[in-house]
Amino acid sequence: MLLFSILVFIASVAAGFLGSLTGLGGGVVITPVLALLFHVDLRYAMGASLVSVIATSSGAASAYVREGYSNVRIGLFLEIATTMGALGGAHLAAILPTFVLSIILGLVLLYSAYSSMRPPPEHLESEAPDPLANRLRLNGTFPENGRLQHYVVQRVKSGFAVMVSAGLMSGLLGIGSGALKVIAMDKVMRIPFKVSTTTSNFMIGVTAAASAGVYLSRGYILPSIAMPVMLGVLLGSLFGARKLGGARIKVLRLLFAVVVGALAIEMIYGGATGRL
């Protein structure tokens, strides 16, 4: 058990580091790692992952807010959508067979890897903001090259709709669904990538907490698994938050795509063959 905890802790540190830097959350890595490498039942892996997602958000989000990257107003507004979706997804997870959850998770991971390899251009103040964004005061600034860079928010309603799906995937699969959150903010709402990833980290904790209560009531959160996962992801996310400012985004996207793509193929294969 001690060796198991140490190995899970080490894997969780790496997952938290990657999740923090990409804004996709450590859960998108640690769930398939627990299921594939450590042979943990998928639902218990999801339960531990949700706890780790809360830790990731708590660790990285505070640093990002302090440094001026996260847009708190956007995060709080979109959390309305993700929380509703997360509650529905958590209840649905108890009904669907494990192999179905495995295949769905694999497909979500594949899309996460694919989307990370296709970065959009930065969207700044030259584009017209959504009138709703003006009314809600969602436009903001973030530090870039030693100065504050202004940006505007577009298509608020469409982004809100995508966030419902992000919350559903979070509750259903036990991940922070940071991939869909980043897509909603980055590609739909046209928010700069660093603001999207950091605001995603700010949001995923609340989304995970909403669905974690359902997992806990059903007995899918085991302290012996959740504790080393939570501590490892928290440590990795704090380290990742410190490295974001000077990080090479292209390298991070490539590394994330390779790791998550391999895990996705294994999850789909395992679910299709009945191994999971």
C-alpha cells in the first residue's frame, strides 16, 4: 500500500503540473492513469480525480488571480452553467456501464489532444465585444510582456451553452472538463489563451465540488486513493502556476497532446474489449 501511494503521488504530481499549465485540469490525465496503470476501478478513479481537480483549482487559481491572469467575473458567470451540467452528469455516471464511460472518456481525451494542437490566434481589443459582455463587465486585461493587454469577450450566450456540456462531462467522467471550458472561452468567446486556461483553473474546482458530493454519497471516493492523488496534483499545480509566465505554449500543447492521445486510445480499446 505504501508503494502504491508513492507511485500514485508521483503520477499525480506530473498530472497536476500538466493540467495547471494547459488549463485542462489534472483530472484529464490522472483518471486514465489510475484506471490503466494502477488498475483502479473506473468509478473510484473518477471519484479521486474529482477531489484532485478541487485541489488543482485551489492551488493554481489563487496564484493566477493574484498575478492578474484569471477573469473572476467570467468564471463566476459561467459557473452557473457548469454546475448545472455537473450535477446531471454525476447522476448519469451511476447508471451507465463502465465500458461506456471508458469509451466516452477516451473520445473526450482524443478531442482534448486534438484541440490542444490547433491553437487559435490571440483575440484582443480590435474585435467588437458582445453587448452582453459590456453589460456584465466581462472584458478585461492580462499581463503580457511587462504591460497590461486589453481584450474583449464575444458570443457570451454561445459560450454559456458550451459550458453546460463542459459541466455534464465533468460530472459524468470525473474530470475538470477543462478542455471544453478552454474551448468555450478560447474559440467561442474569443478570449486570449492564457486568460482562458487560468480562468478554467479558477472554475474547475467549483464544477468538481458540485459533482463530488454525488460521488461521495454513492461511496466512489476512497481516502486511500484520493489522498495521494489530491496531494500530488496540488503540488504539481502549484509548480505549474509558477512556470506559466515563461512557458512555451507550443511545447506544452505538443506534450499534452502526445500523453493524452496515448491514454485516450488505451481507454477506448479497454472499454471496447471489456478490460475496463
